[in-house]
Amino acid sequence: MQIPRNFTLGLLVAATLLAPLSALAISPIGGKVVSMVPCPHSVGFIVTVVGFGIGTGIFWYLPGVSIAYPYGPPFIGEWILGMSDVPTYCGERITYSGTSPI
């Protein structure tokens, strides 16, 4: 039994249109971590990243939810690269963070 071509094309169009809705990461992070302070409203740390361009800002590192590869959570002086999630009261939540050993 062959699947009709219109059905296959319809599935492909639907998957293409729904793909952006399923992605959580909305903005890139990139730069050097210059400060980390505890979030006063919740668990985790407020991480200030200074770099060039769009990846600079204040982000929220939440232990257990934020994923840091391969050198563990960010620390002051380290360069990070990754993506962030929705804005919160402690900054945009980091969902993926690639880190350097220094």
C-alpha cells in the first residue's frame, strides 16, 4: 500500500510549521562570565555574561535544569556559549551552556 502524495506533503508542511513552536531556546548566549550572584527570588544563580553583540546579558542558571557541557556549571572568568529560554524575574533561563575550561 502506498501513502498518497498529498498526505505525505501535508505531514511535511505541518511538521515544518510546528517545529519552531516546539523549540524552547529563543536567544543565544556567548561571552565571558563576569559575575554570579544567588537569585533572591528562587533557587539558582544570576549569571552576567559580557561578550560581543546579542549574547550579552543577565541569565539565570538553575542547577538541575540548566545543562552545562562538558566542564560543569559556569563560574566567574569562564567563557560560555549556548542558548537561553524564556525571560524570568532572575533573567533568561539558560537551557544549554557550552563552557570552556578557562
